[in-house]
Amino acid sequence: MLETHASLIRTKRSIELSSEARQELERFTKTGKEHGRLAKRAAIILALDTADNRKPDTEAAIAYRIGVSRQTVQNVKKDFEAAADLTAFLQRKKRETPPIPPKITGDLEARIMALVYSKPPAGYRSWTLRLLAHTCVELQYVDTISHMTISRLFKKRRLNHTGLLLPGK
């Protein structure tokens, strides 16, 4: 069982890990199954541990040995001190929302497909990606859209700009 916040001794200047917490962090860094960033965070805390009269290296030496910046060592130490317990410290935070909402929704995708299967405008033999993007903006389906966004949609659906299904791999 992982240690709770109360059983880990944390002070402003040093971190003292219990033997169980130290073993868990060592296991976390050695298995190779964990995310690299989290394994580095565990290695930093192990290097900062002062339990059993250990004398930790300087932050700069720890940063050099682990391959991170000194600021990262300081941030990890601050995060460890703020964490509720060891498990919370070793978990990746989940994103609540994607960084950018998707530009093409199901409704817009259907409208683009309807355009692809319709007759192209006068003066054009077939729909081009740029023409589709321009027409989507012109018809006020979206405020802006790139021809590359439409290209990714076709690639995702295995279609070309004429609406024909591309051969599978």
C-alpha cells in the first residue's frame, strides 16, 4: 500500500521518504513500463530523499544526472510537497477538454460530403480542396477552414475530393 500524505515527512528544505515509499519510487523508475516523464519525476524525488541520513546532491547535479533542467527539479519538488499522497504525485493529470475543439463536426462533415457529391460551380470540372474550403466559408458553414483540414477529413474517411472511396491498404 502506498504511503499517505501524513506518513511522508516533508519540510521546506528536505524530503524524507519512508522505506515503503522509497521502494515504490524505485520500482516505478526501474520497471520501464511507466511514462518516461513520470519515471524522471520519481527519480528526482529519490535523489532528493534525506531519510536515513542521506545527503542529497545539489539541484544542479541532480538535474544534470537525470537529464532535466534545474527548474524542473524545483518544480517536481514543489509538486511532491503539494501532492496529497505518493499515488497522486505519480499520476498524470487528465485533460478536461481538448486543447482545440475539433473544427469539423458531424454536421459540417455531412455538408462537405453533400458538396463533394454535388455538381461543381461553373468553370470548374471537379471540386478541389481549396474550392471546397472556400465554398464552406462562402456558404457560412464555418467562419474559417483550411483546405488541409478538408484533406484530413478525406484521409480519415478514405475518400478523395471526388467522393470516390480510396483502395485499402
